[in-house]
Amino acid sequence: MPVSRSTCACPTRGSTSSPTDSTSRYASPTCPTARCAHAACHRSRHAWSPPPAYLAQHGTPQHPADLAHHACFLYANAIGAWHFRKADGEEAAVRPTGPLITDNGDAMTPALLAGLGIARLPDFIIDRELADGRLVEILGDWSPMNIALHLLTPAQFPAPGAGRAGD
């Protein structure tokens, strides 16, 4: 995947003014002001994945708009509308709400497995749970728009060199 750069106002927790500070985050690459630099470096498949017991109790969403009537887990850095696209070009957006807001997908997993809601998580976090049936994928015809893993560095410093670590 080609690396693209843009600037944003995403906080890099624990950052100082050191040119070596960085963090990574799954998010949209656009934000309103310039406090850090984004370099989109990876796209993974994201799945909306409740456990079967949640679906038995609350029903299975058939369209993204249905998520407005479900308990959804949200990323703290991505509160707002979720945008979806189907292969045929149809787009949809929904502004979900729910009982859990965190900045860590791994922190969502126990609540998700307990049947407390629906989460949108990258495949590398929930592949095992999907494979063994503890979670099921819903809305399989819909893909999230503009979600990628971004390397965030302070905007005033140059981006780290490709493949370098710990110079």
C-alpha cells in the first residue's frame, strides 16, 4: 500500500516534543487542524462482529442504518458517523451509540464476548473468535470507508525513515 501523508489534530498520548515520538491508530486520515502527521501504512479488513447470543436476543442488523438501534462499541478517536460502502457503490452512514467507548480494540473484546453489543474490529484482533464461532460477522456486503492504520508523529518533525527503528 502506498504511504499517504496528511496532518490532523489527533492527540498522541504521552507524547513530548521529541522527534522520535510516534503512535499508531486505526482511523480516518482527516482531522480539522494540524498537530501531528499521519502516514497511512496498512489497511486491514474490519468486521462488525457480535456473538450469536446477542443476535438471538436483539436481532441481526441487515443494513448499516439498523445499527442505530443496537448497542455499539465505539473507538474514542472515531466517535461520529460510521460510513459504509457496498461493492455496487451504494453508500450508507449511521451514528451509532453504545455502552463502551475506548481507544483500544483489545479492550472491547471481553465485553463483546459477554454479549453486551456489537463492535467494529480489525480482523487481526478477532480472527480466532470468528473462526471458532464465538463471534459472527454481520453486514458482510458492506465495507467501512476510510479506515487505515496510521503512523502518527508530531507535525513539526520529519517522518521516520522507512524500515528504520531505534537509531
